[in-house]
Amino acid sequence: PDAERLMMIWDGQGRARGDVTFGTYREVIARSRSFESVARMRPLQATLTGVAEPERLDGQYVSADYFRVLGVRPVLGRDFKTSEDQPNSSVVVIISDELWRRRFGADSAIIGRQIEFDEIPVTVIGVLPRGFENVVSPAAEMWSPLQYDPALPLNGREWGHHLRMVGRLKRGVHPDQAAHELDTIARTTLSEFPRAPWASIRDGFIASPLQDDLTRAVRPVLLAVLGAVALLLTIACVNVTNLLLARGAERRIELAVRAALGASKSRLIRQLLVETLLLAAFGGALGIALANVAVDIVVTLSPAALPRAGAIDVNGSVLAFALGLTTFIGLVIGVVPALHGSDANLRGGAQPPSMRIAGGRQLTRHTLVVVQVAVAVVLLVSAGLLLRSLQHLFAIPPGFESAQL
């Protein structure tokens, strides 16, 4: 809920090497007024021992309010307490629903039980909901408090560039407003927040909505795919429009008889548009049925870098979008044949088709053919460039003998 209020925050100087320092986090927490809450985290890898076979797991060290920032609560047990994020506190852990079911048989008695990570006993205090998707670290299955000591000197481990920050904006605060405030904090130093040379924030902060951060790497590719689909849809629409124009010529006598019996021009246009909308609805329904079958295959073949691939599904939003797009396409491809059919029949009467009568349609049909060929050429050139790029990539020597590997 309110996912648009989540923002990722980096030190502009440290992003290439890590993300932010502990001092950066403390200063943002104390000085910022745009964020409702801010959490920090870093990667964790540990081996689950003492339960059947050992298993290497990915996880995160997080601040106590991490899940409150993300807007999720454990479905079993409780969240972290602030006291558990203090130095020398007892080690506790929250686990994912998948880990709970896979290694502990969905036993509700896991709460309060001690398990071992790297042969160190830790207490399980919570299990996350089954539908929770940790987009900040998708592979994570366990979370434990950071327990950093703010009293340590600047050369301590807490002050290096190895933390990430995610913040939840206050209601009504725009991301640009938060970014401006962070820029002011970076440019204005205070004595109570000393900055080490490697944490001087001299390049300011980088703050972006979480959704933009997740999709930044794949957005150009997805937009290219969307563009290719739009061009292919344009070709199909132009082709169907041409076919409808040809079909209208064959129905000229039928429509002329309707006009002679008193059908107005608007009545004929409505009839032709309804027929086209029914045709588009049939095509849209067939497309949805094929998409419902093929979506699992597409997700399986999707690259690992595609964020939230598991959430791709044919749901209510997709159906609503498909309905709106189908209606729009039905109107677009039907309006030209409807106008031509009604005009010609009202003017020409019930005369058999002739070159003189059909001549008015030729310019429209020729124009549509030119558009169709032009768009097809664009698609073919783009596909050729893509294949050429792949050919160049595959031609790069990997640095080892790849035969039979």
C-alpha cells in the first residue's frame, strides 16, 4: 500500500562503491522533515544449521523499522523492537513464509524457538506474510537487526559505504520536495554530525522513487518491446481496415437498399461500427485467452534481471486494459470503412460497383498500404539491428574454451 511513497536514497559519492554510511543515515534521520520513516540495510549470507541438511541462505541486516517502512507486518509473531537494534542485544530473526514452509513445515511453534545460523543460536520472532515480495532484495529469506553502535569512532566498520537506505515519504510530500531537502542537508554541515572524508556527501544525495529504481535497468528494453508491439498492432489495424474497405465495396448494394428504405447516414455508420466492434471483441477475447496460456511460458523464459517477474499475471487490471484497447481499436479500424460505406451508398444508389464508384476508395486504400509497408520496414530494420547486435555479442571471446560447456 502507498508504494509510490517509497524512495531509495544514496550518497552520490558512494553509490558506485556501496551506497551510504551509517553517519549519512543518522544525519538524514535527524534533519529530514519529508520522510515519515527511513530504514537502512545491508546484505547478509548465513548457513542454516541444526535443521536437517545445512542450507546457505540470503538475507539482510536491517534497522528495526525496516518492515514498517515497507508497510508489512509479520503474519506470525511480531516485528523488531528498537531495543533489539542496539549493540550487544540478543540476536533475533524474522524469516520468510517460503523458508518457514520449506524448512520448518509451516510449524506455528517456530515463534520463540531458537535455530542456528552459522552455528550461532538465534531466536525466531516472526514470519512474514505469504504474499510479501521484498523488492529491495528479492532473494532474501531472513532478516536480523544491524545492531550498530553510534558511539564508535569514524574509522569503525559502521561508517563505510556499505548500507542502503529506503524511506517512506510523509503524505502530501512530493519526491522532488524530498530530493530538494536532501540536497540542502548535503550542502549544509552541522557540527553535531561530523563527516568523515569518505562520507562528506560532496556530491549530494541521489533520491528516486523505489519503482523507478527497480525498473531503471529494464525500462529501455521494455519500452522497445512495447514500441515493437505497437508497430505490429498498427500493421494489423491497417490490414484489417483495408479488408473492411474491400468488404464494404462488396456490400454496396445491401447498404444502398437500406438507405433507400429510410436508413439515415448515422444509422448506417452505427451499424458498421457495431459490426467492427464485435469483430474487435472476438479478436480481443482470443488474445486474452492466448495470453492466459502463454504468460507462464513468458515468465519462465524471462531474464533473471527482470524485476517482479513473478507478479506478471492476467488479472483484472489487464482485462480492463484489454477491454479499453479493444474498444479503441474497434473504433479506429471501423470509422474509415463506415464513413466510406455510408457516403458511397447514399450518393451512388443501388448501382452495381464500378471503377468510377470505387475510385474514391483507391486513394485511402493505397495510403493504408503505404503506411503498412512503411511500418513493416521499420520493424524489419529494427529486428535486423537487434540480430546484428546479438551476433556481435556472441562473437566476443569469453576467455576460455567454451566447447561442450
